[in-house]
Amino acid sequence: MIQKISAPVSVQTVFDHRKRTVSPRQIFWDGRIFRIAQVGLHHTFREGRTLFHIFSVVSQNLSFRLRLDTDSLFWTLEEISDGLAD
């Protein structure tokens, strides 16, 4: 089931200067740590002058959609899914 969240989260990331990539590694949300096993899709979009990065990631049996605001550098958890039908 996909659940809309829109909650602030802390995200640990890694920047690889050779590949010039940024990858989320852990999500700290609601007192729990979710280790990211795989980064799926990544895309960007703009709202006005603000650039947002969207990451779809998987942690064990949950999927997350994360949004990074490049103006404030704040992360938001937009969606969470357990992969089951609604």
C-alpha cells in the first residue's frame, strides 16, 4: 500500500567525486533507521527558482520517495510503500 507522508527526515548521503553522484544511504525517520539497499529512479524538477531532487529508494521490505530541496537542503519523505496492493 502506498501512503502519502510529507514528513521531514534526516538522510545520510554519500558523494562519489569520481562518478560525480550523490546517493542516499540511510533514512532517520520516526525514531528508526532505514538502511537503503538500492537507489532506483532519480529525477529533478523546478518550482519557481527552487530545484528539487526526487529519489526512489528501497530498504529491506519498504520503498520510499524522498525529496531534497536544494535551497534549504532539507529532506522530505513524500511516500512510503510496503509493496502490497491497497
